[in-house]
Amino acid sequence: MARSNRAIKNATKRVVEADKPEANAEDVFGDSELSELSEESSDEGSDYEATRRKSGKAPPAKKVKTGPGASKSTKSPVKKGSRQTKSLSLLPTMPLDVLFEVFSHLSPKDIINLARTSRIFRETLMTTNATMVWKTAREQVGAPDCPSYMSEPQWAVLLFGNICQTCGAKNIQRVDFGLLRRVCTNCKKAHLVVESKFAARFPDIDDEVLSFVLYTKVGGWSHGYARSSRFFWVADIDRMVRKLAEYQHNVHLRRAGAQKALKDFKARRMELVQDVRENIREREDWCDDFAMGRYRDKHAVIDERIKAITGKFIGLGYTTSDVEWIHYQRECQQPALLTDRIWTRIRPLLEPAVLQKKRERLEREMQGIRSARRTIVHTSYQEFQTTLMPSQWKYLPRTVDICAMEPFAKVIDAEADVTVTAADFAEAFRQLPDLLTAASDARKLMARKLFENRNQLDPFNFRESRTKQPPPSAPEPEAGEIVEDAGPPSPPPDPLDLATTVFACQEVPYGGYGNIAPYLFGWDGVASHNNCRPDLFSPAADRNQWYLRRIEVSPGPPKVAFSVSGSNAARAVVEAAALDEKTATVSDMDAKDLRFECSACPAKKKVGSTSWTKPGYKWRDFVSISRSIYHCAVRCHNSVEKVVVVISPENCAKVKEDEMNDPKRAKNLWTCGHCSAYHNLERREVVLEHLQTLHNISTPREPDDLFLLERTVSKDIFEAGYPVDAPVTAKGSVKTINCLVCCKDKLSGNNRVFDLRGVQDHLRAKHKINAPVANVHYR
């Protein structure tokens, strides 16, 4: 009987011992979390040391070298300047109560790192006596209480670790509290199984086992978001299957208490799963708050470091604006307070960028100083212009060009702490006449070289003199005939003064894109062309400061080039004026004061007018419009020679009368030709009154007594004209009707005109209007 009772007692003991592993964390969530503390721990970290500990043998002693070449000292040479390695070898020899008191002031992360330093520390911190160390460290940071199914070290590793507990991947920030694991996404994809695929993965296992296994709703493909499905760790399922099989095996053997042990085990597992699920939200919230607190603490240290670095640079003479550009450099974003040693290391890395920003700041400040000094030059330059005749003003360069000349630039570019006044530019203004003469001579030499190299541009567009018939020679005087002495022959004109010497400006027009660069006729046109580019001191500068800030206002005269097409057009106009292209100068063409028209262009009807006019142009304007997209080019004229016509004297007078309606004549663009009273320009009426009152000129002439002075290049050419009859078709009908559908109620002189039948056919064919209405579809 006693023997039978002893057998039952032993069977019960085995069942109880089989139930004990449930208290071990390995049965809760897989491999022991303590293994993470030992993965990277070793006394020395060498393979030889590990082999020595395994074998238990001490390493053989090193033989001492003997002989004549033996060294007197067996000590290895110590490298000078090397930092001594700090050792914690004496720390484990301290009493445990002292050690635990020291460790209790560490953070959980520090204790984990300390346990990984050596086997001795790990064994010390894994003892039951060290539990209070882990608990005290956890309570200091307000972490959730350690659950009963985990140890304090395991709970600390789960909360404060940062590596994947399966593959060892680093910087894993999220803990899956449903699985009680810190795992990476790749491991989730490899080790999780969704509940819907359980039967396919485990065909011989009853799905009841899932009731006792921890699960998560954030799968490997969920991108961090919870789903309605349940995901189970495959190793947990395998372990639970083996555990249940062990209990069921005891039941099958009919051991005493086996049935109750199985029932209690299932109850405890279901209770554990329920407890884990109920605390997930609370634990996740704490982790988020803890991470945010660490983030704030980290950036508080970074801000303090940046503040210290800024103070160091300010102490060296820099400003805050110089240093603020380096705040996002790697050396400034480290979460460690600045020390003298760190400053010595990072200063050579950061100072070049700070120094560059200082140079840029000083340059910006210097730009404002230079601008103020240029304003002083501009005021004195205007006073200098009043000492010249008004006819010379158009040849003067811009203020920005004057400031670039060496005597002025030397004063303008002086140090920022130098006070500059108008008196400092007195010597430069005394040299200004010579400087202007030298600049004009250099510009004229450049224009002459362009003229001499004109044939290299397009030799086929120039009509050589050999292709023309030679002029008839003078007849020989007959015997006895008295020949009058005509005197010495007049010298040939300067080629730069010829009307056929045409240049084109190569600068972008001030008005913007799409404008055609103006033609410059002869040397006078080149010399007076200074205002095609923006000037900071021009009258329009105040209205276009936004534009001037976007471009670089460079000094110097504008770039010009010889124009082949302009020269050919000017030659045709000169021939139409009955002058010799080889001798006709710009002043000769101006003196004839003729008006020209294009024979191929139709008459126009101006806006708001019922009469028709034929446009007439001055000779410069006709050459300019010959290449305009609104004139000969769009009308497919073959050549200017075939279309240029001199307007009759009667019609020329009408064109000149119509030119008085030019809007520019009503603007403040007029000045007196005898004095500098209107240096800033005035209206024509004011100048006329000035000439009559001050100069006693009752009938002033242009441009001798007064003239129009344009500070900037004109973009538009005013089209004056003389009246003509309405255009008549071949059938005798008059074309005076506009299509309102085409012009969209915006009538102009360029709109196509029809007769009545033509506009009706046009509306039916193009606009599909079968019954057009007058004043609605046409007018």
C-alpha cells in the first residue's frame, strides 16, 4: 500500500514539474529575452578567450627571447599620446550592497548596457537580489509595472531596447505589445501567420490552440496599422502545440491530477492572453509619451549645444546671422553638451562656412554703402550736365557707367568705415571730360572695325560696285573752250557718317522680350545710344525696382553689331531719295526731310475713324519697319527696293501735319536747345514759352531751338499718314466693312475689310452664319 502511494506521489510531482515551465518567460513569448543580454557580452570579445573558457586551460606562457639580439625589456612599447583605456575590473570586487546602490541611480538603458559589458556583470544583474535594481530604475522613468509572467530584466529589455529580438536588426523603435516582442517588419513577414491561413499552415492541428497563443493585429504587410485579422507568431504556435501535447500525454497515461493540470494550464493561458490584450493600449501610450519625452530631452540638449556654439563664434567676432546657417550641420545636431575638447575638434569643420557667410554679409552691407555713394555721384553728375550744351546730353553715358570709371570706382569701393561726400569726387569730375573723350574714341574705333569687317558677315548681300555700271566720265573739253576751275575736289565723307552704315543694338530691350532691337544710323546713332539698358538712376527706375533687382545692371556701352539687312534697306531708301549711296550721309538724308511709303501695303482705317489713310514714314522709321513682323515680313514683300516709294510733296505735307499727333510730343520730353534750364525735360508748350520769353524766338525750329530728348529707347513707331480713297475691288465695289466675329468688336486699322457681298460670303464660309445681321456680325 505504501508503495502504491509513493508511485502516485511521484506521478503527481512529475505533472507539477511539467507545469512549472509556465512560470518561465520562455513559455510566454518564445526564446528567452535574457539571451539578448548575452549575445554581445564577453569578457574580452576574442575567439581565443572563448575557447580558453570552454576548455578550462590557461594559455601557454610566451617564451622569452634570448641571444645577442634579445631586447633588454620585454614590455611592449607604449604609443605616445594614446588615450589610456578605462577599466571596470575593480568594480565587481566591491560589496553587492554598494554595487546595487550605485546601479539604482542608473537608467534602465544604462543597466542593460552594463549587463552586456561582461559575463560577471551579467551574472550579477541577473540574480534575484538585483531585481530591486531593475525595478527602481523602471520606476524612476514611470514605466508600466512588470507583468507577473515576465522578469524585470526581460521587461526592461522589451521596453528600453532598440534591436530586433529575432534577427538583431538595430534601431527598431516600436514594440508589439500583442506579441510582447520588439521585432522588425521583415521578421514579421517571415514569422507571422494570419488566422485565415492557419488551417493550410497547420492542417493537423485543432484551431483551439490559437486561444492560448498571443497574437497581434499589426501584420508584416500592414504598414504599422491595425487590421481586423489576427496574426500569430509561428514559433509560439509550435511551442504551444508541444506543451499541450505534453499535458495530453499525461492525461492519456491517466496520471494523477493530469486532467486538472491541463484544465488549469488552459485557464492560465487564456487569462494571460486576455491580460496582454487589455494592457496593449496603455503600454503603447506610455511608449509614445516616453519616446516624445526623449525626443524633447534630446533636442533640448541639441539646442543648448547650438547656443553654446553660437556663443563661441560670436566671441570670435562673428554675428548671429553668420552662424545661423550651420545649425543643421552634423556637428551641431549631436545630443551632447559642448565641451572644450569637442569645440577644439568641430571648430575647423564649421568655421569655413561661417567665414563665407560673413563675407556674404559684408558684401551685402557694402552694396548698400556703394548705392548711397553712387547717389552722390548721380547728383553731382546732373550738375555737370548742366554745364554742357543740351545737344550734347544725348551722348552722355549713364550714371552707372560713370561710376565704373576708375577715379569714381576707387572712391565708391572704399572701406565701409570711410565717410564719403561729394567733395571726395571733385578730382574725378575734373578728369571726367578726358574720360568721356577717351571712352568715345574707343567706342568709335570699335564701330570702325565693325564697319571694315562688314563683308565677313554676309558678302552675298552686299552689291559690289563692280556689278553696277560705272558712272559716265566727263566729256573732254573742245579746243578753245574755256573750262571753269571747280576748285579742289571735296574729300570723301567718313564711312561712319554714311546713311548706309547701319548698326543694330545687341542688348535685350528695356521693355522686355519680343521687341526688335533698334537700328543705329552712322556714328552719331552709335554715340548717342546709351539708354537701351536699365539704369538704377533713370526716371523709370523707381517704377521698375522689382525688375532691376532681378537682373544685373552692368556698366559700359551697349553691344552693337553691323547690320547687313539694315544696310541693304537703307541703301534702297537712299536710292529712292535720288542720292548716291557712296556719299549720302545721315545729315544729307535728314536735310531732305522726305517721307516714304510701302507700295505693297494697303491703306488703313484708324480706330474710331471712317476715313482711310496710307502710312508714311521718316527714312529711319522706314528702314526700321522693313524687318518688322507687322510690315514687310508678314506681307511677303520680296525686297525693300521694290516697295519703297517717296511720297509726293502734297502728301508729304499731310504726313508731317499728322505727325503732330504723335503722343510723345505731349509728354515731358522737350528741352531748350540754347540753355540747360530744362535739364529734367518739360512739355513742349512750356519750352516754347521759354524760348519766346527768355530767348526772344517767336518761331522756333526743331531741332535747333528745341528738340525732343528720349532718355530711354522708344519701342513704338508712330504711323502718320495722308488720306486716300477707300479700297475698290476689281468689280468696282468699295471695301469698308469689317467682320465683327473675327475682330471680336475690337476694330483697328489692321483688320481685314470686305465689301457687302464679300463679308456675307466670309461669314457663311468661315463662321457658318447663314443669315448675317448688320452691326451684329459685320459693320
